[in-house]
Amino acid sequence: MRRIGLLGGTFDPPHTGHLCIALWALVRLRLDEVVFLPAGQPPHKAGRRISLASHRLAMTRLAVRGLRGFSVSPLEVRRRGPSFTVDTLRAFRAAQPRAKLFLILGADGLSEFRTWHEPAEIARLAVLAVAARPGSRRSHTQHPGVPASRVVWLDNPTVSVSSSAVRDRVRRGLSLEYGVPDAVARYIWRHHLYAKGR
């Protein structure tokens, strides 16, 4: 039985924190693969400006290039309408019915899980693999609507880097070293992303 981790996100841009969580999950859960899933239209960011999906997909591919056990799926980018996690899980379940799926999310995501589209079905289709975030604690993020058997904590070290902090450094003309992979930094500068606005 293949064990597949799914890591969704806006990835605007993908950063070293995303890679650290993915690597920790790969080892901790003995996964065969971690699939990065850039969202096409993130439903929780409706009304907010985000980069074109084509840029976010390209940057995510650059971020994982050459890293064993990581891949990128354009599934959500190609889907019309909001990128609902439950639809993605159904697609993966249909394509690989014998695989065990793990949905990798941050502790902040678990605390808001009840607001997601069809949360009970998400928890049925995949085990929730919860990553610690800076300042998060288990006791503050338990969600009573999810059976304990469907939640596993990664017990990962936290990395204080965020996409918003990276975008701010771009606007200020500062180095992105250690915040994003070098190939992603070059892409950002080449395409003049984040220079204004957000």
C-alpha cells in the first residue's frame, strides 16, 4: 500500500518552511511521496490578491526540483472554481484506491477545520497529518469533530518563515537567501513578483 502525503497551499511563494514540513512528514510517516498541490482559487482567500496560478505552479515546481520523494500536481490549478480539498482527495482516491492518504496541514488549519468544505468527508478520505507552527500548541488546536484515529501530529521543529514575510522582503529589496530556494528567488526577481501591492 502506497502512503501518499498531500500538501496543499497557495504557495505564493513556496518557501523553506513548506519544504521542511514536507520532509519531516516524508520521514515521520514513512511516506512514499509528498505531493505539493498549489491551489487554483483558494476559497479561504477569496477577495485577496494572489499571484497568477501559473506563477505559483512554476515556483512550486522549482522549489522541489531534484528533491527525492517530492512532486507537484497541477490538479487544483487546472480545476475551475474554488480549490476544495475534498474534491482533490476524491480525485486521488479514484486514481489510487489502495493508497493511504495523509493530508498535511498546519495546526492553524486544524483549528479552523470545521469551516472547511465537507470536513467530515475530508477526515474520512485522509488522515490529518498536523504540523506544528510557530506558537501553536496541541491543546489549543484539537478539533472535537475529528476522531483521534484520523489525526497524527508530526512533532516537527518549527521554522519561522512565511510567504508574507518573503513578499515583504521582496518589496524592500532584501535578500531572499534561506527564505526560499535559490531557483524560486531567481524566478521572483526575473518576473518582478511582489514588487508592489501585497
